Amino acid sequence: MFENNRVTKLLKIKYPVIQGGMAWVADADLAAAVSNAGGLGVIAAASMPTELLEEQIVKIRKLTDKPFGMNIMLLSPTADDALEIAAQYRVPVVTTGAGMPGKVLERLKPLGTTVIPVIASTAHAERVSKQGADAVVAEGSEAGGHIGEITTMNLVPQVADVVSIPVIAAGGVADGRGMAAAFALGAEGVQVGTRFVCAVESNVHFNYKEKIIEANDRATVVTGRSTGHPVRVLKNKLSKEFEDLEKRGATTEELEKLGTGKLRLAVVDGDTTWGSLMAGQSAGLVKIIEPASAMIIDIVNGAVAEIERLKRFAD
């Protein structure tokens, strides 16, 4: 079904499913599992020390011979180091977030790397397209972690209208219905984050996975709006503390201090009370821990079935 899909052709993958570059979550084990299953696995550079990031790149090449990617957060203090590692190891695909990817495009495009910025507005999409981006991930506010203000339903079609490069939809996609909807909106692929947190191959603490599985449609909240960097997380005591501080007019410094180290606390230590449980609104759709391969097959088969169902409506 995806032989003529521009995303699968561009990335040299079987299915147009990309795993989100989630800090502390997206490591070589998870990325390799996704790539081996026909999607595109992505290692999150985040603020990872250079030596550790190099180890992850070496490891994934031992775990898979399929294409994989690296996500570079441009506001990270280690972004320049991650960029050089991507160049040194000829990482096939690089996704970028939290900034303009000009220097990434200049450094990596001549090396043959496919560069795909994550964007949250049409203006951002148009700009990176003119700079030479190969595709864009249009991420709606339903996503987990750092988000923009526009919903996936509205962002994807508007981005598809203003750029000619492939659009990959992100934010709220966790099953085949979401994938089919993304295609209807003009996307040619999807990026999935929250569901992959609960993959067997994900090294996230079981407590974190369990909270996602227990989540319902109202389980998330957005914190940090006053700082200009809103973050969607599962509700817990930490998110309530963020809300209370913001209501009292806390400074950006106070809020950043509260958030420091909290993602690691959740992912590694399994503290679901004071850890930052980043997750999207799609958490309510995630019901079991299963292999990444099973997730991808379920998403793809579900999308195919949904598209066939819609065709019957038109007959």
C-alpha cells in the first residue's frame, strides 16, 4: 500500500511511521525495535553527553541494519555536539525541534542526511521548506512534552497547503484511526510518541508505563504556559505544583528549578508522584505493553481497514 508514499521512499522504510524523539525515552533499544519493524526509530540526543550519544549510535548499528534517525533539540546546550556526532557517524535521518534548523541543514545536507524539522506553525513550515528541509513533522498541541498551540486537526491541513515537501502528522496519533485521519488531513506519514513509551523494548520504568495505560481522555494537563515553553504531562503532584506556582505568578527561574531533573525522575526512577510524566492526549488509547513491532502492525492494519471502510461510504 505504501509503495508510492513519499515518506517511505524518502526514508527508505516499509511503513510511514516515525517514532518520536523523546528525551530519556528514545534510546538505541527502542529505536532499533521500531526500525526493525519497518518504521523509523529515532534516538533522542536531548542533553545527552557526547560519549553516551556516541555509544547509542554505535549500539543501534549493532541492533539494526535499517535506517534510523537522531533528534536534535536545538535549544539544548549539547546541540552543537550532537550535530557533529550526526555528521561524524553519517546518521541517515535527523529530526530537529525547538528552534530553526539552518545550521543543521547546512552541515548535514551535503553529507546526504535527510533533515526533517518538527514544526508547530505554517510560518515555521514555510521557512524550513525554503531552507531545504526534506519533510516536516507538523506537531499539534495534543502531543506530549513540549508543544505548540495549534491542534493537529487544524495544523496538518494548513501546513500541507503551504509546502510541497511531505508532511508527517504528530500529536494525538496512537492507532490506525489516527493514521487514516492524518492522511485525510494531507499528511503522508505519522509520528508516534506516547504509545511507543509502552513498548516492550522501551527502557522506561514500568511505573511510568502503567500510568499511561491507566490514563483516560482527561489525564493530561499543560504546564509552563507562562514561560513560553508549555509542556503536556500526565496529572500528578508535580503538575499540580506547577499549576499552583503559575497561579501565584512564579518567575520562569522558579518554574525551571521545579522542573529540573523531573523527567529523569519519572523515566529512570519511576517516581510517578514528583516525576514529569510527559505524555500526549492519546495516552487514553494506549491499553497494553507490547512489542514495538506489534504496535506498528496494529497502526498500519488499522489505517488500511479504516481507509477501506471510508471507501465503502463513498460507493
